[in-house]
Amino acid sequence: MQGNWFYLEMDHKMREKEKAELVARRQTLDRLKARRPSVRARLARRLFALAVATEREETWRVVWERLESKGRL
């Protein structure tokens, strides 16, 4: 009976440790995701960079206006 209690207690401690590690990992991922801009914002920035690189004034003005209207800048 004593041996079974010991193993149950050890199993409980191991599960608590695993749960704490999982929670810490999820919190870290959540913090990383919060810092990163959305896919839409990243795509808009790339589109703007492409428009500027091609030096098409009307294209980059349209992109710039869209970014300003969405409040992404």
C-alpha cells in the first residue's frame, strides 16, 4: 500500500510539472504572436515596398492611401 501511494504522488508531481511547462510555453508563444503584425499588415508593407521599388508613382500612392486609411502605419 505504501509503495502505491509513493508512485501516485510522484505521478501527480510529474503531471504538475508538465502542466507548468506547457503553460509557460503557451505564454511565450502568445507573447511572440502579440508582437508580430498580422499577415494582412505584413502583406501590405511588402506590396508598398514593391510599388516603391518599381517606381510607379500612381501604384505606391494607392497603396499608401490604403495603409493610411486602415491605420496600419
